[in-house]
Amino acid sequence: MNKKLLCTALLLGGMGLAHAASAQEFDDRWYVSGSTGVNFQDSNRGTNDAQFLTLGFGKFLNPNLSLETELNYQNPDKIANSNLWWSQYGVSVDARYHFRNADSKWWPYLRGGLGWQRHEEEFDAYPSPNSPGQHKASNLAVNLGAGLQFDFGRMNMRTEIGTRIDFDDQQARLGPQASQFTDLLGSIGMTIALGPEPMAPVAPAPVAAVSTCADMDSDGDGVNNCNDKCPDSQAGQTIGPDGCPVPVSIDLKGVNFDFDKSTLRPDAVAILNEAIEILKRYPDLRVEVAGHTDSKGTDQYNQALSERRATAVYDYLTSNGIAAGRLVGPTGYGESRPIAPNTNADGSDNPEGRAQNRRTELNVQN
């Protein structure tokens, strides 16, 4: 009993080793395992407690679950006669569920599995001339246990306490037959991962963007090369959606003045507001602000009057958001550019024609 308590204390002490906390990633490499410990024999066996050895091979199926195949061997002495040999060996398949998290270097686990055990023993068959007798048999076994595993990188250490329920109902040759034996096992061991260290996933190199005609605008007109039907357009031109220059005209017919006046009439203001919208829609458009008069009065007087009329329109445009840099002028042309006759063919006055000549125009420059 003292020996059992001592071994158990040593195993529990191993479980209490200090741990270092750091990031733990899932390692799915195959590993080999080995352990040694004490097999505390079921008292019904009539054998002494003995050391046992294991050798295994397994891997983690996910961060919490591992599966392992394990060989075991133990060779205890008979209590009644140490000259009679007794040995046991077997194989098992065991699953371990590990209670681990990403920041742990150690974690507890539970073990469960099924195995096959082989027994070979001598027994006292006196007074038979064939004494000692021999008994060999194989049977099912169930493994249950709990342990603690420590992560040291490629090598892990683990300590474990468990039990093996051995369904051997023929071992004892004398006295009542037991239907099964329950052994207590305490062990310390290690696992060693096979193969190279798992590599962290490498992000694929960025794929260089391939330029197409949809990404290029050779003439800088705002229309990509795929859609540009006029790839040689010039800066300052008004460009349509097909990349070709758009003829823009601003009709100010109706921006006329009363006789001998340079004040904008209400009907003229409405027309100028439409012209302002056109200029805002085409920000590269430049226009000349030109004023005209009819033929009444001297040339000198009409020149000054045409300039005043051009200035009235110029000031209205700039006060409503049109940059002065887009305007040429104001320029007065006096009576030099009539668009309608000031007199009739017989030399009489033509009031309607003169009214058309009292005007201001916006002449597109690009």
C-alpha cells in the first residue's frame, strides 16, 4: 500500500509542473509516444505490482481530439512463487479529448479506448507430473483514464492515471474464478512529432493589375480608350461620351435691349440663366461676350453703348458662378455687325430689324 501511495504522489506531483502561456496552434503531424509507469495489479491476480512500458503512434484529428494506437507490456512476479513467470502484453486504440485553448501550454485530457490483451503464465499444478502448468489466453480490455499534457514544441510530456478492465475469466487456476480484473495504471511519458514543423499559411502574392483599354485615356479627355472614337481630341474641347468634340452653341436670341438702354430686361435674364446652366455643364467651354447696337446714333456713341451692353451680360454671368477666366471680353462691336437690316429697301426705318440688332451674344471660342 505504501508503494502505491508513493507512486501516486509522484505522478500527481508531475501533473503540477509550472506551465508557460503562449499561443498554441493545432499541430496535425503524426507522432510517436512512449511511457513508463506502475501497473498496480488487481489483488485477485495474485501478482505483485510491476513496471510497464508502452509505445504508441497517433495524431490529432482536431485541436481537441487525438487518436492513438498503443502497445503495452508488463511482467509481474507471482506472490506465492516468484519462480513462476507471468507476463501480459497487448494493443489498444484510444481516443483522448484534450481540454485546451489557444493560449495554453498545458491542458488536461480524458482517455477512453478498447484493446486486446494476451496473458502467458505458469501455475502450480502439483501433484500433477506436468506441474508447473501453463496457461495462455487473449481477451478484450477497456481503457479509461485522465491525464495532463505539456507542450514543449516538437516534444510533449504527459502524465496519466487510468484503469484497465481486463476481461480475463481464466487466469486464476486455483480457487474461485474472477470474471474480470481491474488494474490501476499510473504513468509518465512523452510524444514526439514526426516531420517538419507546420508552416504558417503564406498569403498569395498580389497579382499585378493588367491594364486594358478601359483603364487608359491617352488623350486625357475623360473617355477611356475603349470608348474613345476620337483618340486625338485636344485639350479645352468639349467632349461627348464617344470622345469626340461636341459642337456647342449658346443661343442668346431674345437677350435684346430697349432703345438706347444697357439694362437687362426680365425676359433677357431668363435666357441668360439657361446659358449659365450650359456653361456649368461644359466647364471647359470659353465664350466671348459681345455687345451690339442698331444704326441709330453716331458710331462713337454706338460703340460705347455696345460695350455697356456686353458689360451688363458679363457682370451677370460672373455674379452667377461663371469664372471670369472663361469669358473673353466684354467686347463691344457697335453697329458694325447687324443680323437684320436697320432700314427697309426703300430707305425707310425698320424698327423690327433694329430691335434684333440691339443684342448681346456669347460666341464659343473652342
